[in-house]
Amino acid sequence: MEQKKKKITFKDAIAMICLVTLIFSIGFSIYKLFDAPAELSEARPHERLKSDYVLMLVQCLLGCVVLFLPAAIEKHFKIDIPNYMEVFYFIFLYCAIYLGEVRNFFFIIPYWDLILHTFSGAMLGVLGFSLVNIMNNSKKVQVTLSPAFTLLFAFCFALAVGGVWEIYEFVMDGLLGMNMQKFMLENGTQLIGRAALADTMEDMIVDAIGAGVMCFIGYFTLKHKNKKERTAVQKDTAVMEEHA
């Protein structure tokens, strides 16, 4: 008996596009490593350096790894992550790594970095709500969290992940001599005081805004859902008492 071919879903197609793009980008960054200059020249002040392609290579390699993170989580913890969450996740990776780093959208498109951080904050806020929803529906966890606590958890979860990302940028700047946290100008002049902190704080602020908006939407949605469930239970109880 012939086995039925597995149907390729929209989620699978997006993941495949992202993976193929990252693999080609890895090859491109390795090729450019041998061709790029080590230092900027006055004739080509905006030319990418070897360190830029090192970062590109690292980002693409990490992207290929974390692309399989949702599937690994589902398999290990025996949970089902909503398809729309995985699609948003793959799109974010594509926009951040390929468009942002490889295609240089961070410098071509104004506020591209802030747009991505706002989107990621919102996405992580939704993920935080999804995690709590999984725990509330799990038979292994004998506790049901209130909408207010769920909001607090989801918001803090989103900011915590955003903070981990800023740590990653700080470490990469130190190890590879990069400027991911925008602490210096293009000519190498290092900023001081609030100017040096501006990029990091802007990222954290828009993370909080994106997460906050989605968390409040989730809060009122969850509260309305719980209210409807309580009303339904009360009606069922009243009907049972009438027939008792």
C-alpha cells in the first residue's frame, strides 16, 4: 500500500523559503570574506568589511539553528505551538537576518531595527500568553493563572527575551569588534553618555510597547473568554437545579 505524501502547509513553505535563503546567504558571506577589505578606505567609505561578513555568517548560521527551535520544543515538551505563531516567527527571522543583515535593510530602510523590535515584542507577548494557555490546559499543571497574572508574565517574558538579545549584541560587539548596539559612528568615533545608550534603550522601549499592546489585547480577550465560560457554567448549574 502506497504511503500518502505529506501535504506541504503554508507554515512549511515559509520555513523552507527561510532556510534556503539562509543557506545561500551562508555561502555568499563565506565567499565575500575572502574578497572584503579589513579596514575602510576613503575611496569606499560605505564598503562592507571582513568583520561585517563574519557577523553575517554567524547570524545566518544561528538562524539555521533556531529555525528548528519550535519543532524541537513541540517534540521535547509534547506541546502544540499554534501555526500562526510559527509563521510569524519564520517571517521575523527572514526580516531580521536576511533582509536586515544580508540585504542591509538596517541601513537602507529608516527605523527598520525599531520596526523589527516592535514586531518581536508583540510576537513574544503573544508567545507568553500561549505558554500560559498551554499550562492552564495541561493536566500536569494543577493551577489556573488569572488574566492579570498572565498579562504580567507575558509582558515580563517579552522584555526578558529582549534583554537577552541586547546581551547577545553586547557580546558580539566585544568579541568581533562590531557596532550592533550603535555605540559609535560610521567613522569609528565612539559615542558617550546617553548617546551611546540610545540604540539599546530605544530597542527596549519599542519591545515594551509592542509587548504591552499585545498583552493588554490578550488580557481583555482572556477576561472576556473566562466571563463567558462562567456564565455558561452558571446557566448549566441553574438548569440542573431546576430538574433536580
